[in-house]
Amino acid sequence: THTLCYKRPHAQRAQHTLMSVFKLPQLLQTVLLLSLCAFTQLATANSSQQPNVVFIICDDLNDFSSVFGGHPQALTPHMSSFAESAVTFQHAYSNNPVCAPSRASIYTGIYPHTSNNLFWAKWFDNPVLKNSKTMMEFFKENGYHVVGTGKNEHDHRRADWDFYKSKTDYGPYWSKGGGDRSANPWVPEPMASVGPIDGSFGPLRMDHEGQPEGAGWKYSWGKDQLLDFSDPDTRDLTPDELNAQWAAQTLKKHAKDAFAKPLFLAVGFVRPHTPLHVPQEYFDLFPEDELQLPEGIANDAEDTFLKTADPSDGKGKDKGYYYYKLLEESYGSADAGIKQFLRAYLASVAAVDECIGTVIDAVNESGLADNTIIIVTSDHGWDMGQKGYIFKNTLWEDSTRIPMIIRAPGTSQAGQRTQQPVSLIDVYPTLVDLCNLQGDTRKNDQGAPLDGFSMRPLLANPEAGQWEGPDGALAMRFAGPSNDKVPAMQHWAYRTERYRYIVYNDGNEELYDHSNDPHELRNLADNPELRITQSSIQKSHLRPAPQQRRKP
């Protein structure tokens, strides 16, 4: 019986060169040949056993997609197509509905209240997180080639990656010339006074009549090239499109390298984060006179308590209420202002869907699909004017609900949906499980273990998988600098399949029954028949939260 060792052409050349140059004895040549065979077989086995990972994360993307039904006019054909080959998590949520703490939690697998990294502090200075391995570090430790581009961590740490293409660029921005970045001139005051990021939205128009010489569209600060979006066939690319293009090229290159390590690729798209600037062709998909405003009712905020709770910035001015008021003043009515912003948001969602499709198509067309896990998600959602609020960072459904679509070859059930609530804290342990990563995710005893649970059982059996995690998803909203690093003084929410329960740090509560009220229009916290439900959620799932202190 003979053991056959298949040698690729470049491996054969390497063997021939080694033998001929050094004129090695026959016995030693045989030993080296067997060693080379063993190494080749091991490399082949490792590459086939450990799947590649493509992690796609968007920014501020709520459930406004044709997959999740958050808005009936959303157009996301690429996400819809991908969902047909994957498992869709209908109740997936952010654990902290604002960028920095959410992303720190995703990439470390540690709840904000576990680490006390609650808001905008640099995560890598946190005593717990700096002693815990990020997802990227752990994949590198397990033999992966770890690369990324775009917005992944909010505060980027280059050392965690083998290669990183481009850091976050929220552009294109409008520039009046030179290093200026402003709200684009078609946004009226006072909304435009908010500035070049949150105060700007609209198509990448090229009709610059009346604008200063040298004004136009530019990438982020420090990049002075004027961009041209006049011809849809030859126009410049947005940062998201450039990142999608690079990711696709990286995947195709990886597919051709038979000796490559397994790949971990993270692609962070910035849209639909403000400024909501995308090419005109995406705005054309949503005629203004046909837009439907999100469902709501007059005075919907009257039975809610966010306005009286401690604000995140500690200054008493919550951005969501403030931006709503500015849009109302800028366009003459709240409905008119929300409609303009909504159109830009839906256009941005359609644009980022195209970028998602570019990356997924590269996986499918390069022969990597059978051995590549793909996750599509977002860091948190966005409130679109409901309850008089337009921003992120609330504990209501639209700020916390996110897309979550996962394809894991050999495990996930194509085209299936699960109703089990999960959250972003579960992404890291799911990848550890699916990729069979070994070792401790802590660097030392000062680090923390992963807080979440593997979603693998739900991928394998979306309707009845043996999920070991909780029956709902936990979210926290920061309650300002005076309450920093005190988990019990933050604002909390818990979302089961049926109910959303919120308790603010002053003890006020909100309770919504999604089986009868999917838009959270009626706060049922005062309903005596539901006090047992509220009490059960409090005792079982909100131990870090303030105790119920309702006024009689």
C-alpha cells in the first residue's frame, strides 16, 4: 500500500529546488519529502475544516428593509436574496443603541455594564476590555488571516488586524472650499446649523450654481480631491462603495490562494449613518410624493418617560427631540421635515444594500460559499420621528432592533426565520462555536469571559433549537456623566418575543405588548393585569437596573 501525497505545482518546484541545491543524501531527501507531504496535508485539512468568516456591519441601520418589514417601501433586494440562503433573526437587538459602546461590546463579546464601558470612552483604555481579547485578536490567535475596512470599532486599534484597508469615512461631505466641511447647501436652516454630519442629508447633487469657487463634494477631512457625481456610469465612488470593492477583490484573491490561512474579513459600511449623502439614482427610487411616513399617532410621547429621564450627554438636551424640532422649523411642519429625512434614509439603505450585495456576490462567485460564514447586521437602529424623536439612543423598538442574517454552511437552514430574541452580544460566541476556536478569550484574570450565547442551535433549527440563552434581549441607555460607571443608575430595556419592558433610572416604566401593538403606541405599564409580567422581567433579567420605584 502506498500513501499518495498530492503536491501543487509550486510545492513541487520548492521540493526540486531544495533537493538539487543542497545535494542532500537520499535518506534525508526521503525524510524531508515525507515532512513536506505531511505539512501539505495538514494545511489542506486546516483550510477545509475552518471556515472563512465575512462579517458585514452597517451603521444606524434599523429594520427598514424588505427582509424585516420595518418600512413598506424599503428596497433591499440583495439582503432579501441573501436571506433566502440564510437564517433571519426576526428579533435581534442592540445592547446599547449608540455607536461606540455597542461596537466595543460586539467586538469584545462583553456587555457594557460588565465592563463599565457605558458610552463614549475609548474601549481599549477600559480596565476590563483591554485585558480581554477582541474577536479579531482571538481569530488571529487561532490561525486566521484577519483583515478589515471601513467602520468596525468606533475607536480603531490597528494592532488587532493583520491588515486594515481604510478607516471610517462618513463622506462624501459638502465643502465650501479647502478644509471646510459643512451641511450641504440644500438643507435649510436651522437644521443645517447642526453641521456636516447630523445636519446634512440629500443626493450628491452637481448643480453648484451660486456656490463658492472650489466648493463641492469631498471625502473626509484631510482629503481635498473634489468628487464628481454628474454621470452615474463614470462617477466617483462613495467610501462604502470603495470598501465593498476592496472586500470583493480580497475575497477573489483569497479564493485563488490554495495555501492561504482561513480568512476573517470585517467590512464596516457607514450608511445609513448621517450625513445621508448617496448618489441621485438611489433617491430616484423614492419619489417624495409617494413616501409613507412611519406609523404613529398624535401625542404618542405623552405616556413615555424618556424626556424626564437623565439625558446621555448630561446637558439636558436630547438630540432626538432637538433634531425633530429643527426639522419641523426648517420645513414648516414635522411631517414635511420627516419626509425629507426619511427619503434620504431609505435612499441610503438602498445604497448600502448594493454594497452588501457586492461583497456577498464575491463570496458566491469565487467558489468560497460552501466554506464561508456570512453575517449581515448593524450596531443599532434609528427612530424616524415616532414619539417626536429622530435619532438613535432610545430603548424603543426602532432604536434597538437590528437586522441579523446569518449563513453558516453545513449548519444554517436556508430561507428560515427564527423568532427567538437574540442580541449583538451573541455574535462573538456564535463565531467561536461555528469556527471551533480554541483558548481563553481573556488575556488574564482582569479580563472578562464572553457574556453571550452561541446562536448555532437556532441556525440548525430556527423554530425549535435548544437555545441556552435568555428568553429576551437586554439593552441599556447611558444616563449621563453623573451616573457613569454605576450600572444600577442607567436606563434599561428587556425585549421578549411578545413584550418590551423599559425602566428608567427614576423608576418610571413603559411596557408594550407587540402581539397587539407592534409600533409601541400604548404604554401598558399602569395596567394592573400586567404587573406580574413586569415584576417577573425585573427580577429575572434586570438585576443591574434600578428597582421599581413608581410613584403611587
